Amino acid sequence: MTAIILAAGVGKRLHGVSGGRPKCLIEIGGKSLLVRLLEGLRAAGVSEALVVTGFGEEALRAAVRDVPAGVAVRCVSNPRYREGAILSLWTAREALGGPVLIMDADVLCGPDLIARLVRSSHPNCFLLDAAVTPTGEEQMLLVRDGRVRNIVRGGARGYDLAGESVGFLKLTAAAARLLRELLEARVAAGDTGIEHEELYPELLARVDVGFERVDGMPWTEIDFPDDVEHAERHILSRL
């Protein structure tokens, strides 16, 4: 299994905290988000990672040279990183021929959360946190009859369960190849300004994708300076 880590974004809302570097290099408790993800992958038995770079590429490539032993890390460059994140996933399409984890790089979590996804009995699987109080900004996973049927920013009514996506998705080789086909069609059509999550409903219509609930487990997405403070005060001690 290969982990695709999407780390190309500008993260301009965090430049005051990151010093203008990629936000996955922000340190929480003395370790960057990227290193923590790679350590979690290693603990879960995933030994290969493909990091999609863009903004601050030189800093990211330098950081990758110091990653923990046990994870083979390569970088691929997305020169169009100021467009939609769909292009970052498209940049990593070489990995979409086998089983993958697709991971946002701006997530702080412990190794137990990553292991829950890797070891899930669901061949295709999201991590879902139903304990969140939605603000309208979250990518919400929508479940009916035990399957994730949709993912929509802010959510929607008419489903059995809704919860925030952690930003990680596990796919089998067959599902990954289908995702690559869907990506190719969208990019060919010029839909390059969208988020990669906007492609997932097409995948969910054709592939059974389950979920693991992570309610109460420590994790947070880092988008704003307040998120860094929240991570240091409330998440770090629980990892």
C-alpha cells in the first residue's frame, strides 16, 4: 500500500504561523505534521509514501530527507498547485494502480487513528467523526445503509448518519484505478479548479466505500492560527 500525501497547497491563512513554509511543516510539540503522519504510517505497517509538493517545494523536499527510518518517501511536483487540489491527486496518478491511502497533509492525529483506517475490514474506507459540531466548512461524509453515499461541504439531509471526514481515504487497487479514470476525465474536461473531494461522489456511486468512526479520538485539521493553538492545548497531550 502506498500513502499519497497531498501537501502542495499554499496555506496562506497560516503564513504567520508557518513562516511562509508549507503548512505540513508546522511543528506541534516539536514535530511537524508531516513527520507525525509518516511516523503513524510506519507504525501501521505502511512503508511507502508519495508526497505531492507545490508551494514551498524546496523546503518540503529538504524535510523529506530527514523522515523517520522505515518509510520510503518520494516527492512528485505539482507546478499548478494554485489551482484545485484535484491536480495534486492527478500528479500522483502513478500510485493509483495499486492499493492506496489518500491523505491530506494538514491533519494532526495519532498513530492509532491511521492504524484504524489501514486495518479496517472495509476494503475501501473513510474515517468519519460524527461527534463534530458542523460549522458549514467541514467536508461531511453522508451514510445510508452502512455505506458512504456522498461527501458534501456542510452536509445535507436525508441520510442515516453524517460526520466530518478526517481527510483520509483507503482504496483497493481496483477502486484506485477507477479513481484514476475519473480524474483523467475531469482533467481532460478542464475541471482543474475543484477540490479532490468534489470527485468522490462519482466514485461513491460506483464503488462500495465503508467507514470507521473515530468519535472522541484526538485529531484536528490545521487551517487557521487558532487551529494550531487548539492542537497544542487540547490535542497534543492525547496523542
